[in-house]
Amino acid sequence: MVELTTADSSKNVSVSDDVFGATFNEALVHQVVTAYLAGSRSGNAAQKTRSEVRGGGAKPWRQKGTGRARAGTSRSPIWTGGGVTFAAKPRDYSQKVNRKMYRGALRSILSRAAADGSLIVVDDFKVSEPKTRVLKAELEGLNVTSALLLMDEVDESVYLASRNIPRIQVLDVDGLDPVSLMRHKNIVVTTAALSRLGEVLA
């Protein structure tokens, strides 16, 4: 078991060694993060080839005798208004990553955060009202400027208050992803979320 100290140093929290004491696997994390980002691409770029551009059915001029280069269609890629030589088409950029690899990458990132002190444990995280200044005051108390606020269930007031603060993101355990974990300097996690992570990633 790994012992994590809460932000106010009032108590220690025991967490699974498998989830928060794993060795950081850089190659695995890189592969999973790359695959996650690739899967986020829309892949909807679309251009027309010479055969798809409307018109151009008639030969612009006769084959021989004009002194000009031969041309079969006015929709050739070298003509203005013509098609695109290697036209982009909608495509799927997603890469296959199995569940074991995905969870392994999350464990690696969380373990490194726990080891270097960027994982901040709090009993609970709430704000009195959904106001930016209120949440900023709470974050200043934890001495963080860039953080992922990880909860068992997202508190609506915290979510609303965070929307106008740069480099602050609020997620629940079910919505956790490797890019969000890597993007922020700190991970502020509630004890309830810690327990849930132990169940999900064990």
C-alpha cells in the first residue's frame, strides 16, 4: 500500500500500490496519449478530384494544330478551377489501444504524480457558490495554478466556477483520460475519487 498525505496534513490515506506505486512506463504513456489525440481528430477534410469537379466534359480545343498543349478537360489539376491532384478524403485516424494498455498508462501517470508530489489529496472539494473568485480562493489555498480537479462525481458549482479559469479542468473518474492527466501540473483528487480509482484501475 502507498500512503498519501492529504492537503491539510490531517491524515494519511492508504491507496493501492498497483495503481499509485507503479513504475512509470514512458513508451506506453506516449503510445496511449498519441492514440487518444489521434482518435480526437475529426478527419473530415474533403476535396474533389478532377473527376468529381462539376463540368469539364468537353475537350477545350482540338488535339492537334492549335500550337497549344493538348488538353482533355478544363478540370485538370493544373487548371484554375480544376480538381486537386491528391485530394483529401474523410478518414479515420483512430488507433487501436486495448483496455489493459489504456489502464496501464493511467496507472503510470498517477504513480508518477504521487511520487513527485503533484498529486494533491483533499477530503472533499466544494465551493459555497458557483463563482470564479470563490474557486480561485480555494485553489490559492492549495497553492496551485494549473490543476485537474478529479472527483467521484462532478460538483456542478465547481464546474461552473472553473469554466473561466485558464489551466483548470474538472472531471469525474469515469471521464478521466491520459491527456488531461498529462496536461496539468497538479492533480487535485478527492478521497472518494481515490477510492473509485483504486476500483477502476486495479
